[in-house]
Amino acid sequence: MTTPSQNLLVWKRRLPGLIMSAPAVIVFVAMFIVPMGLAVVLSLTNWNGYSLNLNFIGFENYLKAFSNPRTIDAAVFTLKIAFFGTLFCNAIGLGIAALISGPGKPNVLARTVFFYPYTISALIIGFLWSAMLAPQGVVNNLLSHAGMAPLPFLTEPSFAQATVVATVVWSHFGFNMILYIAGLKSIPAEYYEASTIDGASRWDQFRYITFPMLAPIVTVNLVLSLVGFLKVYEVALALTAGGPAGSTQTIVFQILSDSFANGKLGFGAAQSVILLVVTAVLGLAVTLSRRGAERKVTD
Amino acid sequence: MPTTQTLNNTATDVAAPATVSNAFGGKRRRKMAKRNELSLTSQIVKWTILGALSLIMIIPLYIMVISAFKSQAEILNNPLGISPATFTLEYIQRALTSEAFNVVGAYGITLLFVVLVSVFCVLLSAPVAYVIARGQRKWHLALLLLFVSGLFIPSQMTLIPVVFVLRVLGLMGTIPGFVLFETALTLPVTIFLFSAYLRTVPREIDEAAAIDGAGKIRAFWSCIFPLMRPTVATVVVLHSISVWNDFVNPQIVLGPGSGIYTVTTGVYAAIGQYSTEYTTVFPTLLLAVAPAIIFFFFMQRFIIGGLAAGATKG
Amino acid sequence: MIARRAIVAVAGAAALSLAMAGCGAAGNDAGKAAGGKTEVRMLVNITPNLTDKWWNELVAPFEAANPDIDVKIMAPVGKNVKESMPQLLASGDVPDVVQSLLPTKDLVPELVDLSAYEWAKSAPLASQNTFDGKYYIAGIGTQLQSIFFYNKKAFADAGIKNVPVTMDEFDADLQKLKDAGWMPLQTGGDWFTKLLPEIAGLPSIVAKNPQWYQDMSAGKVTFSQTYTDTLNLYASWVKKGYVPADAVGVKYSDAEQQFLAGKTAIYPMGSWFSAAEAKSDGKTEVGVFASPGQAGVTNPKMGSGLASPYMLMKAGKHQDAAAKLVEYLVTDKASVTNQLQVDGNFRDGFEYPMNDLAKELQKINAETPAADFIPVADGFGDMTLPSGYGAEFNTQMQGILTGGPVSTATKNMDSWFDNNR
């Protein structure tokens, strides 16, 4: 049993820790946890955001989300972006990183060239490419100068989807590339020297040294890419405004530009809860499944 | 002389190995010679590929820059070229004095947000990361999990409900309200990185600071925090870029009624339905992007280095 | 040491940015209640006809006559006023006056009841637009919306002497135009893809079933039951190449320009286009005809709308001043005439100099029996569809325009109705 004065001492000891943690916790709870809870509660209602009548409708919004063709199409498209975006960003990022991870001015310059789009707002990148790929835009102009037919980059549904993925990859792979370069640089040179003496080919080196040692970086890149691409919105907004025929609407586009803009807050909240669950599941799944690969490195 | 002989021997060993068998087969000698040849061709191939890819990266930027100074007809007919005859400042001027939206005017507000969010982010994250890094009790782990969970929560999920929270607090459409929300969004990543970094700081420093008689809080800020410089730099750079480029959050939280436009929400308001009037689009885009590009150009080694360092540490 | 340098740097940056922010915000602050003025905020749609500049000029005489009131024109944050309203209402940042919206069940609790104001009760189409017997909006005139503008030279080239009066004639005329080397139909992406199928179909659909809106909202008939024929016709036009390639990439202002530049023969659009035509260089001679009836329909309805309705928001801060502004906008002769002329609208007793095209429209307006006027898109008054119908319909029409099957569009529309009734 502790005496009151002992209790006081304990609190006095803990006080600095509490004071140091309090601001962050308060802000985080107020701006993150409370809204998240609100979103879950809202998802069970049919509120439109302003009217005074609010009805609890149970899981109706969730059922609607899974049967609404628009939401399903948006979810499928978002998963396409996440999958192909991750694949290409990491493949291209790693490939180029392997080429320019060495020292020297040309390599450093190359890094700048490939990375700079990441520093520009996704919205602006969307507008820029929208202007370049428009039916009478720059690219089609050049194609017709070269005697080829113009391509429906933004006006044909499947083409538009591919264009969105390509734009996302264009602006993002530089980030993955930088992380891979950092990883490559941290592999001790002795490993390569030893294997060279043993007569390893470049490909062997990559397979048995580089790739395994990059395992943690690969995991980080995969998770970051997957989780990040599930949230694509601004590129779709600026590049195609979700068109043509709603084919390039991502799930976040659905939440913000469809549900919210039409006052269907409850439905939008349900969609965002689903997004949360999918993000968490995918992120965890990738992280856990890579544990095996990472363990091999430490062995 | 022994040295020369040794040298000669070493040279011979490397250049003309004879019979040492190894795990990958004994074709070393030929491979060595081949590698030198391959080097040259592979170098050429490598730089050709890189060159072609670089063009794909640079040309859009080039087009954006030159199109800002051309007329609509010129943009459509002669996309890649620019000449003194067709060069005009008229559209840039129009964009600078546009009534719909003033890009340059937004620089100030956006910069203010960047600075405020970075400052508050570090001010809030560093102490709690320290508590987490040094903490040994269960609730310290819970604290970390609380913030790390934020990494998986998409901000779009909290964005709309936050409108109501801010409304209750009376901060909707105001600068403090927006800064508060943006700061909250930066906390998970920052606390994660800071606590990972602080775990590598030896406890002896804590004890040294305590001996000096400073209170725990004072001790942290004056002795430990200065050691966090590299990771603070990484974090500030990362968040500066994301706050400057953020669109959705200011669009919803600041909204149209407040009259406060950041660079990105302003671009959206300015271009909106005029997206095929290239004489509006390109100058606006150029004005919006110029500070970011210039900042990146001067800070690139720092930015790229900081990111890389953050990645390997995390 | 580091701390001090950092503090200085941060303080410097903060000071600099505050200064720049001050410069930028100064422009905004000037609008706010300077010197005890009441600020009335009006949310409006900005279109090629109704520009930001024009709106400010429109309210200038009112501000001059009421020196204690300052009118601030707000542009939408999303695509248009309709999409911005939920966000504004949710954030509590409500303007005083909202233009271009019609009352819906959800919106009505937020609106000021205008029944006490005489100018609201005597405004055009006022009684057709009551909600639960009360007046919530006041408009400035009427617009015609199910009409086709055509290039007179194109019709001459194709040997078309009289404008078509049945859909079959219209269909045949399209082929004649194509054979004469003209691109028959001007359509595009953006928000107006839906106009072509809607104008072609709705007048006949409602003629066959005057209760169509109510029945659709109640679920007594479905979209696929009533619209499939029209959509098949529309899809056939797309297949036969009567619309420009990549039409879905054409924006509203570009479509207008293309038609005025003489690149296409027929332009389905509302009567506000006549204002744009009046401003053009007149090289293209434009005529207009009402949308013909489909097989078996002798009296196709006329899609119409209330031009520029204004509503007052309860949550607005200055209701009296706002009411004064709206009264000015719908009754002041000069202001009404200005709004009618700039956007091609009509109102008895308010004449403005009309060119030939506008006179043709005036004639159609006068010759249509009052009972034949029907709403389009989401509807108004008693004839309404679930909110958001217009936008969803537009998206599905884009699907057909890009070569998708009609069955997908009708299936999606049916499912949308099921979800939103």
C-alpha cells in the first residue's frame, strides 16, 4: 500500500512525461481519433451534413457500398492503380537506382531529374498532363506531325485509366528510386568485392547480395506505395475530373466529389471506413509477408 | 627488390589467375577481360536509356515553361519551339493580375502554413517521441501504437468529420484551425521517426543532463533535442513539401467562404473550367510551381539526402 | 547555438510570410465590412456568359443606391453551385443569397420563406415553383431547354428545306448532313453530354406520360422502360459517326466555339446560347427549332426552366439586406433586362434588342401552350426526380458516347434510382 505522500511522489515523477506527451496526444485525439469515431458513427446514419433530422439506418450504407456499381467500379480502379502503380514504381525505381547509385556528377544530376516531379503538387501534375494529353494537346500534336493518328489518352475509358496510372507512376517513382539508392549505398562494398573474386557475374551479385540486403527497403517501398496509391485523388481530379463516363473515379474521388458533394455524408463515411479497413489489411499483409524475406537477411 | 616482386605478384594474381576453383566456375579470366569491353557498351546502353527517360521527365516541365510565354495558337501549332518573335509576357501578366485568383498572393499564406505546421509538428512530436523512446511501461507502447495507427488511417476519412469538430471549436475556415489539422496529420510519421532515432541516443546523455540539475523537460530541450538535428531536418523538409502541395485539406477546411487560398486551391479555382484555355493554364501552373522548383533546385542535395537518411534509419 | 540560429531563421521566415500573407489577404479584407458596411454574400455560377466581372457590374448600381451594403460575389468551390452547397452548409459557412438552385426536400428547411414578399410571388413561374405551397425562390424569366440550334448553311448544303418536325425526319436529316460533308451533331463532355439524348427523348417521354416524374420517383416506372428507345437512337448516332470523334474531351466553351466557327451543323443547347451567338462575329447564320416528337407523339413537350432563381439562406447573417438585393435583381427594370439579355432568357414586358435568332426563340416561347412546359434534369415543383439525377444521367451518357453499350447505361440508371429513390 502506498501512502498519500508516496502517491504524490509517483505523480511528481511522472508529471514531466505527461506534460511532454499531452499536447501531441490532445491534438492527435481531437483531430484524428475523434473524427475517426465520428466517421464510423456517421456511416450508420443517412445524414446529409446540415439538416436537423438524422436517422440511424444501421449497416444500410455498407450494403449499398458493396452493391452500388459506381463504388465497385471506383474500388476496382483504385486497386488497379495501387497494384500497377506499386509494381511499376518499384521496378523502375529499383532499376534506375541500380544504374545511378554510384558517385559522380552525372549520377547525381540524374537523380535530380528523376526525382523532381515528387516535389510538385499532384494537382498541378494532373493539370499539366491534362493539357499535354488533350485531344489537341502537345502529344497528339507531335503524333500527327509524325504522321500517326491521335490517341484518346483522356477520352476513352480504358485508355484514360491507363493514363492515370502512368501519370501517377511518372510522378512517384523518383521517391522509390531515392529510397533504393539509399539502400544500395548501405550495402557494404566488401560483399561485392568478395563475390567478384569468387567470379560472380553481375546478375548473380544482384540476386544473391543486392536484392536480399535491400529487403527492408523493399518492404518500406511496397507498403508506402500501396497505401499511398489507394488514396489517389488529385491526379484523377485534375487529369480527367473522374471521366470520361466516370471511368477514372477513384474511391477517394467517390467519397469527396460524389458522396460529399451530393450531401450523402453517411454513405461517404461508410466508403471511407471501408477504405480504412482495406488500407490496414493490405499494409499489414504486405508487412507481415515480407518478414520472411527480411529474416533471411539477418541470418 | 621484395616490394616490387610483391607488387608484381599481386598484379599477376589479379590479372591472370590460374587454377583457383570457385563457386561460380572457372571462367574468370575471360570474364575479366570481357567485363572491360562490356563496360563500354553497357555504359553507352545505360546512358542512352537514362537519356531517353530523362527526356520523358524533363519535356513536360520544358513545355510548361515555354508555353507560359506563348499565345494559344502558338501553343497548339508549335508545341516544342519558342522564338523571340512569339515570346510574349502578356499572359503571365494576366495571370499575375487575375481577378479570379492571385497565385503570388497565395505564396505568403502557403509559406506561413508551411512554417507554422513544421514548427508545431516538431514542438509537439519531439517530447512525446522522447517519452516513448525512453519509456518502459506498457502505456508507453500504447502511446506509440496510438500514433502509428495514424499511419494507416487515410486522412480523407477524418477530413469530413473534422469539419464538424472544427466547427464546434469555432475554428472552421480559420488559419489556426487549418494549422491544427495539418499538424495532426504530420504527427504519426514524425513521432515514428523521432522515437526510432531517439532509441539510438545513449541513455548516458539523459543522466548527464539530469546531473546538471535541470528539470526533465528543460534537460530534454537543451541537451537531447540539439542531437536530433538530422532527423528534425528530414522531417521538416518532408512536411514542408507535403503542406505546400496539399490540395484537399485546405480545399475543405478553408473552403471558399474564408477567402483564404493556398497555392494549390488557388490554382484549382483559377483553372477550373478554363482548362482548355492554355493561355490561362500554363502561366498559372508556372507561377504556382516556380517557388517549389526553385526551392528544390537549391536544396536538392539536402532534400534527397535527408530522405535517404530517413529511410535507412527508419 | 543551433537553437538560436534556428529560432532566428524560423522567426525570419514567419515574419516574411506574414508580410506576404498580409499583401495577399489585403485584397480579400477590403471586401469585408469596411467602415460599418453590411456585407451580403451571393453564391453564383460562373459561366462563359455570366462572368465574374459581369456579376460585379450587375450589382454595382444596387451598391451605389445602398451605400451601407456591400455585395460580395462568391464563386463555387466545386464544379458548380449545386455541388458546393453541401460543403458550405456542413461547414456552417453559408452565403446570404444563392443563385441557380431550386428548392429540394433537404434544402427547404435551410431557406427563408419568401411568401411575405410581393416581388417573390409575382416573379416568373413563381406558382409552378412553390414547395409545399410556399415560395422559396424568385427568378428573372424563362429559358427554353429542349431546342436544337442549326447552321443554316449546313441545312442548305444538305438540301434540307424545312426543319424536321418528327424524330424520323430528324434522323434522316442527320444522314443528309453527313452525306453533304458536315459533322451533324455538336456534343461534348463536361456537364452537357446529357443534353443531346435528353432533348431528343424527354419531350416525347413526358408527352406519353405526363406523370413521368412522379412515377419515376415513386418507382412505378423505371428508367430502362421509358428511355431505352431514345438511348438506342442516341447510340446509333454515335455509331454512325454523327458526333465528332473524341467528343467526350470537348469542353463546354470549346463546343460553343466549334459550332459558331461553322464546324458542326446542329447544336443541342438551351436558349442561353443565343446570347453567345449575339456576341459572336455573325459569320455563321444560326437558326433554331424545337425538339421534334418521336413516333406517335404529336405534341412533344418543351423543356424549360426558371432563369437564374435566387434563394435566401436562413443561416445567412444579413437577411434584410439580402432580401433587398434579390428584390433589386428580380424587379429592377435595368437589372432584369441585363440578366435576360446576357443569358438569352425571356420575360413578358421586358423587351431588349433581339437579333433574328433571339426573335425565333421568342416566337417558340410564345407559341408553346403553358401546359407543355416541363422541367429537365432534376426537375422542379411537383415534377422532381431524386437529387443528383442530372449528374448521374450525364455520366451514363458519356458511357454511350465513348462506345459503351446502352444496356450498361440503363442498368446503371435503374440501379441508381433504386439506391436513391
